[in-house]
Amino acid sequence: MKKEVIKIPANIKYLTEREKFIEEFGKPFELPNGILNKEIPGCGATTVALTDEHKTIICSPRNELLKNKHEQYPDTLLVIGGVDTKEIEAYLQTAELPKILVSYDSVYKLIGCIKYKSDWRVVVDEFQCLLADSSFKSEIELHFLDNSRSFPYVTFLSATPILDKYLEQIDYFKDMNYYQLDWEEKDIVRVYRERTKNPINAALEIVRYYQNGNYPSVYVNGERIYSKECVIFLNSVNNIVNIIKQTELKPEEVNIIVGNSDDNDKQIARIGEGFKRGRIPLKGETHKKFTFCTSTAYAGCDFYSTNAATFVISDCNRPNTAVDIATELVQIAGRQRLACNPFREFLTFIYNVNTEDITQDEFNESLEKKVNVTLDEIRDNNNAGEALRAKRIKDFRRIPDNVKYQDSYTMYDELKGEFVFNRLAYVNEQYCFDVQKFNYQNGVIVKKLLQDSSFDVSENQTYAVYQEQLKHLIKKEPFVDRMQAYCEYRAKQGLIVNLAMSTLESKYPELRYYYEALGADRIKALNYKEKKLLNEIHIMKTKNKIRHELHGTIHIGDRILTADIQQTLRVVYDRLGIDKSPKATDLNEFFEIHPVKIPTANGRKNGFEIRGIL
């Protein structure tokens, strides 16, 4: 694979900056024939394809992405399910410069409609999905690659292309030219990492936090800006549905961006009346407080919220919910487009680590066995008698897509009319193992992968402010931990601690109550334990009631016999329902007292003089 690096100077931020490219390179930027690693999302590569002077077909695996682009560019033709060749032919006859948006599984419709294919350019957007999706739709993708061979000029476009070790195993890409953009200056997204045993519970906490009006915030030019919207990326419709149900969100609060399928629609219907699949708002349209996205929106879709924060939930114990840091996370980081949104610079990544103990050698052994089974199966199926072969073809067609390649990589190729080795499914299994096993072994590896993928995991003040708030948002800390943290914040000064303290106060108002009632020293002496704090406050309240009663009957200068003090206290305790035997020395808690001898008819007796009020 031949690679060429194209350096983009600091004065250029977008590939659409025509005049700057002419000044620097002598011509506008053109999408090359081959693989283009943009390096960063949102740099305008798709816009180049939509606005240049070439007849263009833009292919995507995500219908949501295509719909989003079609809304932005209504003169395009959207070719997805339900669009037939008559509509395509009518568009080609009337369009001055045709631009077609098409899904992978609909490209075949264009083949017969376009006579002179050399006049056209094809752009395969977010082509890393070819690998990520091939566990359940590899047949569609293989047919798509075959259909794309009809066009001599094809750009495979991604900010996060498939890693070389996987690409080199796919014959289609072996000898393809590879271009990489090297941006002299680029925006870096800072990642706040939070490892947790249960990422889904963390997602619940985030939703409840926003529900209660407790929003994370940052200071911009001295003004405090709140994130009153959030986008949660979680690749499980079932988990999204359960989160919405548990938090009792209302339809007007939630936008659910998931793939277009009957199964997804049925799952969403379980939430209740008014809930349905949503769409990505266009620039200037209102965003809802909560947006949930599956992988259908990981790549290519643009969000234009002024204040939305981004949260990525990755559960590495399941293949479909583990987020690949090198590909998917990079794509997600580029989804918020508005520069005025200060939270676009941050991404909160919530993950767990792999707990399975399968080794690389064990995986390689199972892979080899599966390959051998596949080769035997292909030979037997293709050499079977006519009746048996027909039955095996029928059996293969009946297997659900999500389990079709669990036991072997055998595929029946409808075009060739024979059983073949599904190379994409084979490579996908290696990819999924790498994502699950090695990406998520431990937090150190996660941090390194983030750094290798050009994320900033270092500290600065703004980042630290945001991070300090989020660590109290994401997980339910034990009371002792958050009480101690709050006391520490109260003892310090500065922007970071003030915002973090207000975050804790908003989420747990009782912390401020305990602090102001008891003070840091007494709370520390009680080991920050809530039961002890409550008991201490109960004692304080009881004492205050006693004090109130006594201050009405006992005054400074009074000399009172011990027996009379005990009687006074007994009356007060009985009135307040306090089960306690009165002692004259109990007055020590409310008054400054001094022992004296008091003359009586029966001689001098013990008592106390009241010298001050405590």
C-alpha cells in the first residue's frame, strides 16, 4: 500500500477554503482516487464532494447521515430503500450537476442508470464502518465493494481509517493508493476518563443529574456557561429504552437517534406513547435536553447545539457496545460543530475494563479452527449433490444476520452462485477481539490509546474545572467520600473548587446543611459518617430546645439549690419528651455555673450560681 502525506498549513482549517488552497498549492483541494485519511472529522471533505464541479455519488453505511446531508443540501438525490430506478433516471435527466446520496445496499440501483461511469466520482464516506459493521452486514458490504469497481475514480474517506493490519487482509484495498492529511494546526478534544464497573448506571446518573437542573459548567471570558443539553452515545437500543423508562423522561425531552428498523421501532414503542425515532436537528433548530445515539450517529452526523456536553458509554463486555477508541471515539469527538459551544472541546468517556481471561494464543487457536471448518464447509457445500446443495443454500439464507458467522465464515454468494470465504467477517472478528481485549485491559492502556488517537488527556484549568464537576456527576459516591470532598472544597479557594463545590451542593444539598450545622472539625471527628452526623444534629436540636426552655426561667446572678435545678430540668425534660435523668451539672452545657453554699432554713446547702450564658 503506497502512502502519501499531504501537509495542510496552519492558516487552513477546512478543505473547502478554495482560495487558500490555490494560494498554497496552486489549485483547490480535490478528493484523491484511493484512501484518504482526513485525520480529523469535520474538516469539510464531504462538503468538497457536495460542492465541487464533478458528478458525484456519495455512499454511506448510515441512513441517518445521508438524510442529514440531504436536508442540508436539498438539491441532492437521496437513494435509500424505497427509491426506484425511475426516480434516479428522472433526476439524472434534469440535474445540471448531479449529486447523489446513496446507502451501501442501494448502490446497485445506480449501476444500470449511469451509462458513462468515467464521468463520475464516487466518495465512500466513513469507510471504517466496512469493518466495524461486517459482523452483521458483511454481505451487503462485499456486494457494495464489487459494485464500486464499476467506477474508475473512488475515494474511501475517513478521519479514522481501518488500521493497516486489517486493511492488508482485504484484497480490495491491498494495492490502493493511500493519502494522509497532516494538519499543522488542529483542535484537540480533551477527554475526561471514568472507569466504572457498570457504565450503564453511570449513564443513569448523568440523566438524573440533568433532570434535577444540576448542569456542569465552565467559565468563558468571566461568564459562567452551563451545559443544559447532553448527547449520550450508547450503542444499545435496549439500554437506551431502559434508561428512558427508569428516569421517566418525557417525549418532549428526548431525541432518540437510532437505525431505521422495525425492531428498533418496536423497542422504542415499549417506552410509551409519544416516543419514536428522532432525527438530527439542522443548524438553527432546537435541540432537546437529552439526545441518545447508537452507532448510526457515531460518524458523519453534525450537531449544532450551543451548549451540549458529550458522553460516551462503552461496555467492553459486549462486542456491540465496546467503543473503539482509535476509530469510533475519534468520530464521536467531532460531532459538535459550533465553535460557540465551549463543551465541544471536552468528551466524557465512561468505560469498564475487560474481565474475560481468553488469551491471544487461545483466540488465535479458535480462529484457526473456525477457518478450517469454513474451508471444509465451502468444499463440501459446493461439491454436494443438487438437492443437498439447494437445501444448504436455503439453510444459509434462513440464518439471522447477527449470528450468521458465529461458527464459520462460509457465505453463499448470490452473484457467483457458490459458497465462498467471507473475508470481511473473518477480519471483523479479529478487530472485535482487539477492541474488547486489548483496548480495555486497564486504564493505562486506555489512556495511551487516547493519546495515540490525538486526544488530550493532560490538565489545564478549564479542563480541571470541568473534570472536577463530572467526577461527582457520573457515579454515586459513598456519602463519606462526598462529605469529605465537600469539606476539603470549603477549606480551599479558587475557580476549580468553587464550581465543584456548587456541583456537589446542587446534587446533594444536605452536604451544606451538615457543614454549616457542625463545621469541618466536628464532621471529621465523626469520620464523615452520615448516621453520626444526623445523631449529632439531633442532639444539637434537643439542646437548643432545652436552652430555650431554661433561658426563660434561669437568669444570670441566680443562686439555685441543686435539688431545685434537678426539679426544673425534670419539668423541661418531661415537657420535651426527653428520656433522661436530670443532673444539676447538666446546666454546664447552657450556662457558666459556679458551685456555692446557699443558706436555707435548714442550714447551708449545695447549689450553683449562674454567672453567664453559653
